Amino acid sequence: MNIRVADSAGFCFGVNRAVNMVYSLLDENKKVCTFGPIIHNMEMVRELEEKGCYPVSNLDDVPKDATLVIRSHGVPLEIMEDITNSEISCTDATCPFVKKIHNIVNKESREGRTILVAGNKNHPEVEGIVSHCKGEIFTFNNHEELQEIANNILVEKNKPVSVVAQTTFDTKEWKKCLKTVKKVYTNSKIFDTICNATSVRQNEAQQIAEKSDLMIVIGDRHSSNTGKLYDICKRKCNNTFLIETAKDLDLSVLTSAKSIGVTAGASTPARIIKEVLDTMSEEIKSSVTNENEESFEALLEESLKNLNTNERVKGVVVSIDPTAVYVDVGRKQTGYIPADEISNDPTVLPEDAVKIGDELELLIMKTNDQEGTIMLSKRRVDAQKGWEELESKAESKEVLTGKVTAAVKGGVSLIYNNVRIFVPASQAAVSRNANLEELVGKEVQFRLIEVSQRGRRRQAVGSIRSVLMDELSKKREEFWQSVEVGKEYTGVVRSIESYGAFVDLGGASGMIHISELSWQRVKHPSDVVKVGEEVKVYIKDINEETHKISLGYKDPNSNPWEILKRDFPVDTVAKVKIVGLTDFGAFANIIPGVDGLIHISQIANKRIDKPSDVLKIGDEVEAKITVIDFEKKRVSLSIRALLPQEEATKDEEVTVAEIPAEPVEETVKEDIPVETVEEAVEEAPVVTEDAAPETPAEETTAE
């Protein structure tokens, strides 16, 4: 007797993914419920109920402290929107292939195309697909129903059509329907969305059924894909039976069959398949072979072999999703790598770490013979290989490059060649007060300072600081070899004090005194520069003994006194703006950064009691520059020099005694410093209206 078990029998990718999501939540001791049965297999549903996972049919039935899992078939769009707008904690286990159909239908319908869906309109998957349509949509379950839609509805409207299929639709029926679509709708767009696993499963079942005189299909009677398998096998082998568990097996039909074929639906757990095969084996009680002449016991052992934990295997990546990578390890069990077992770097996404078709060396973490799954680890194999290399570098003190993945208690953690390395806070940066969070996600250079292993405990400690200090020492040496007064640098402002800003020049640091930040008066350095800002400076002075560097920041070409010297020599007539008034005169701005004093005697060609009788702040007047003292930074102005002269009387003579020692409380522009006014008063000479003062009262500009 020959027995052939389909290689594709059992959980498909989407079902396996959904069930694993539920198990993961249960392992975390979370309360779990599913929207409807997680898969169409009541045996599986009952088993999950025993573990504490219950299906619900209404969102109101979801406990507040439970996580709701969306089954692999998906749910209608309006339900997902209700979940999003609620406070329900939700994990979406919708098969990625089903979501792909949702996106196609949404996009095509928005473009004004009529949607045709090949599938059972009452199936949850099809109900979900239909809900994503934004226009006209029709479903058909076979060629006849499609023909009816075409003849009675769509041909008359002559609308563009897009066609999709339920992931488990009968491939033979699909091909038949496509002929009609292409014939009737020349403007149709066809999307073959039948899952590849479904096609493989159906084709394999058909091939086995053609060569068997007894066909056993294992699966839930409510499962759409199991029903399709039964129909396909029945067409090729009249002696076909659909069973849900081993209890449904009619043992009497086994002994009369010479060749038996076995397949199972995509939602059939591996343990149920194993129970059926074990029951068949006990009943037959004789050696049977499959078409490859292997013994039934050997076939069963090979297909459902329980691999040993901690054994290394090689696997090929067959699919990837955000939570896991699925691999073929050449066994009946489904191999999967949880996302946190792919890489030691938690920021690495599964799709970035591996690609479909990659062959990986993996470590078996856990086997579940009942479910037919193997949990695998890539990161542990990679870490072992990385550790072996790390040990060889422990004594070399060479500079290595790794990525900082987290700021942890007492330091940071980085990854080098898939090995996690701890860097203490004291070794993470040059400054002990550095913000270690800023290192996370960055590539850094480091040295190993400790590599040890005690039993299974491994420890690798590194130092980023030692590399930084070497670099800093080298930069310092290069800096002091080339530094000279007047040399320009581009640096970064590292800190600011009330008296100046400290700038990192790369190898050394210097200070810009507050007086060097601007030609105009500055209240605080932060008004001009900010921490972290890149600035252009030049070396103003160097203390060779203390290695202290004074920096210049102001542009010499914009020195207002140099501009005054060049463009406004003595006797120049300039248009000035009154910016302050006192009893003894008026202050006027000549150019930005330079103000001059118009003494009361130089405001008019006749005696006036006070400047405010003639001038007010904001007035623009013409005045003649009479005296410039570049050393003391003072300028005297005269309006009177530009007016017709009148003979002065002796009574108009002004003496220094008549000028108040303190400035009169007159309206004065706020940005004129008090000391400037005081200096002008103290140094005001004895003048008369007939002659300009020998030493003019002058204004002190902003330092």
C-alpha cells in the first residue's frame, strides 16, 4: 500500500502568523479575545478557549482589560474604524495577502472602476474586501454567476472593470472565469490575488488525487479552503472523504485501498494531521510506502520530526512580516524567527535584516510538536560567531566601529558584529556630564577593555572615550603646531558665560570676550551667539604659558570708527538723528555705532534755555563734525556752524559752573549709557556762543 502525504498540508503562512500572535499574547499572561474564530477550525478554537482566548462577535463584548486580535480573514472596514475610535487594545492578525486585496479594491474603486470579486460573498474575507470598495462592486462564486452579472448588468453600462479573487478561490474555476472576463471586458484589469500557498496546495492535492484510489482531506467543514480541496480531490478521486479529526476516519475503507492520498486545509493544525496519520498507521499494521518507496513510519518521522532544542539548522526565508520571518527548514514544521530574535539591534526591521530566498543558519529555541512549529533564532547564531571574532580582538586594542542602540543604567549599549557591548558612562564621552541619550542610534568608534566568559555568562566592555581622547590629543598637537595670532578658524560655541562665549576650535578652545562680540553694546553674549552655533573667529591673543586663547569675532571692516575715519572726516556735514536730550546738549547718531554730542551752545545761533526748546528725539537734522577724538572715541557736532551768525552778548557767556554736575531728568534714549552722559558733563569746557569749545564735550560710543 502506498500513502502520499501532501507537503503543503496544514497551516498556511497567514493562519500560522495569526495563531502565533495569539500564543505570544497568552504567553505574556494577557487576557485575549478574537473577533470571531481566529481560524476556521473549531478544534483549534476550543484549544485556545482552554488557554483563555475567547471569540467575540461584538465589540461591546470585549473586556476592557483584554487585547482583541483580528483574525487572519480580516474584518470589514467599518469595524476597524470603530476599534480605532474606541479604547480597545487591538492586535491586527489580518493576513498580509488579504490586506493587499483591500488596498487594490480601495485604489481601483476610487478611480471609478467597477470591482468584481471572485469568492463567497458570505465569507468573512470577502465581506472585508467588499467593505473597502468606494464604488460599485459585485461578487461571484463561479463561472455561471459571473456570466449572469456580465449579461444582465455590466455590459450595458460599459464601465471599466477590475477583478480580484478571494485568496482561497478555486484556481481551476478562476481560470475559467478569466476567459469570460477577457472576452466580455476588453478594458478590464485583472489582479491574480489567489494566495500562492493556495495554488500550490490545490495543485498538489489534484496531482495526488489523480494517482490515489482513496483520498483523505483533513480540515474543518466550515473552512472555505478545505471545502475547495475536497471538491478538487473529488473530481479526480471519487473515493474522497472529508474529516475534521481522526475520530471521523472510516477505518474500514483503508485496508481495501492500494494507494492513499492525504492533504489538509490551511487552517488544520499539525497535531490533528499527525493524529490521523498515527491512526491510519495503527490500523494498517503493515509496511506501506509512498511514491518515493519510503516507509510510512519513515515518512511520518521525517514530516513531523521533533527537532532538538539548541540544535543548529539551515533555513530559507519564505516570507516576512513585521512580527516574524518565516523559513523553510526542510521539515513539516513551520519555522519562524520572532522579530526580537532576528538581530541584537532592536532598531533593525525584519525586512531590512533578511530577504526572501536568503539561506540562514539558525538556532532552534523551542519546538511545538502539537502545532507543528519551530521557533528559531538568528541573532544568537550571529552573536556566537561575533563573539569568537571578538575574543581574537581582545588584546589588540584596535579601534572598532559599532552602533549605540540604547542608553542604559550606568552607560550605553552598542552592537558590534551582532555582539552587545556595554560602555560605562565614564567611558562613553570626553565629558562626564555628557548627555548619553544623544549617542543612541549613532555609529561610534571604541576599543575593547574587557572580554570575559564565565560558564555561559559573557561580558564585553568597551571604551568610546579612549578613542575620543586619542583623537583630541592628536588634534591638539596639530593645532598648537600651526596656531598664530590673526589666523582664522571655524569653531562651535560650546558654552556661554556672562562675560563671553567659549568656542571649540578643534584641538583647543578659546574665548570671545563680550566686548568682542559686536561693535555695539551687548547686554549678554547669548544676544549674539548660541550654544552649538558654528562661528568664524580669528586668534586675537595667545598666552603661551597657560595656553589660553582670546578670540576676535567682530569684523574689522565693519568697525564704525574706521568707517567714520574714512567717510566722515572733520568738517563733514552729515544728516544725523537726535537720540537723546540733556540740559547741556543733544546726542545725535551719525552712523550705527557712533553718536556725537551737540553742545547747547552749538544748537542755535542764539541763546536757548534748554535743547528741548529747539529739538526733540527722532528729529533728523544736518550738523557739522567739528572734532573727532579717535583715542577716546568722542565726536563733537555743531548745528550752529551751518546757521547765519549773530553777535553774541557778554551775558550769553556760558561757564562750566552753569552746567549741572548731574544730568537733568530730561527724556533721553534708553540705549545711551548713563556713564556717557556723566563723562560729557564732567568734561564740558567753558564755551561762549562766539567760539567753538577748545575741548568739545563728546559722546562715548558703545564699547
